Amino acid sequence: AYKMKILLLSDGLGWIVDRLSMKMKELIPQDIEVDYYTTITPDEFIRKANKVDIVHFNNWDVIRQLQLIPQIKSEVLISVRSFRYPNYVSELQKFFNFHIINPKQKEFFPNATYIPDPIFDYFKPDHTFKVGMAFDDNSYNREYKGYNLVKKVCDDLGIELVIAKGIKPEDMPEWYKSIDLYVCASLNEGYSAPVMECLASNRPVVTTEVGAPSFLNCHFSERTYDSLKKEIGKFYTSPQVQDYRWDRVAGEFNKLYERIMDEK
């Protein structure tokens, strides 16, 4: 099958857009060459641009090459990665294809293709998100302390719930460090010492309005499934960026390249 030839222009060697471009070159099944619009000479730009199907500026800065673009026959794609662009960029929509990384940019580029920047693989969490609770574990407390409710929420979210049991008081600081979020879903508390200890350990806390003073920086929740799921979900953030995976983003760019050529 024919592979499109694409000149992918980044800002500078080793910068974030360069790293994105190199990953695109690796994953997109087209013939991609990466170069830099900040250093490429006018003659080199024209020579390379006239040997490819698409010239893709992987950042919106086309100022250096703008006066040269009429000399090339290739399709031009511009990625807009910032709200800090000069007014003339909107005018360029009449002549070029546009890609935006932020859906809010639709206000300025209504016809542009939205493809988010991907998240690098090495930012994947190295452990299951862990919610902690501390109480004397028995059937009565599991209901009174809200364990059964929190357990259902965690199971549905696909995260781990652990109880601090059999841990010596002097070992509790390390236990607090081992969790990502502490949850108190009790019907009532006198003071809620674990909540205060978690706050002292600089661990985030979601709690029903029992025990902990309301002026503390806790995230208060109603003692309901929906409310607890919403509050815990504010901290369990990994699923919120699932659409930013490399495989999805690379596939979306490949479809965009193919559409540009089909329309041509």
C-alpha cells in the first residue's frame, strides 16, 4: 500500500513537540520525516516540502515559512497548540488544514480537527489506585463506618480499598503514605483521628460531615453512592485521560492525513 510522504516540522530539537513528533514518526504508518521550522533554511524547506504529500507544522508558528508556502504544491496542516497566537492565524483557515489540541479552541477554529496531545507511556501509574479506611473491622463497623458503601464505589471504579488493621500505632505514618486517598464514610464520629492524621500526613481526605472541622481542607461528601463516587473520582484521575493514549492519537492523525489526501 502507498505510504504518504509527510514532512513533520517541530519547534526545536529535544523540546516537547519534538518528542511528540518522534513518537508520531514511530507509530503512524506513513513515511514521515521530522525537521525543525526554527532552523530549516528557506531553500531546504522548499526542496523538502515539494517532495512530500503533506507539510505538517506540529506547532502553529508558520511565520518563518509563510511567504514560502505559495511556492510548494503540498497540502499544509497546522497544529494549534496555544491560545497565544496572532490574529492572522484565524485567517489562515481559508487556505490550510488545521488541527487543535484543546476543544475550547473550536471557538476560533470551528472547522478544525480536534486531536488531543497524548500522554507518554512512562506516566502510567505503577500501582493500583488505593483508597484507605481505618477502623476496627467487624460486621457492625463495616456498615456503621460506611465500608460496604465505599467498597461498592471502589469496585465499580476498579480501584483498591484497604483497611488499616493489625498495624501498630507507630507504623501508621507509613500506612498513610501507602494510600492515595483516605475516605471516612461514617454515620458519626467524635473527632475522626484518622482523618486528622491523614491531613497531617499531607494525604487527601474525602469524608462525610462528621468529626472533622468544616474549615479543614477535606473534601466533604454525602453518605451516598453517587456523592462518594463523584468525590473519589476527583482524585482517581487516570481514567479521565484514557482518550489521550498514544495508540488512539496516532490513529486519529493517520485518519486526518488520509482525509486530507482524499479531499485533495
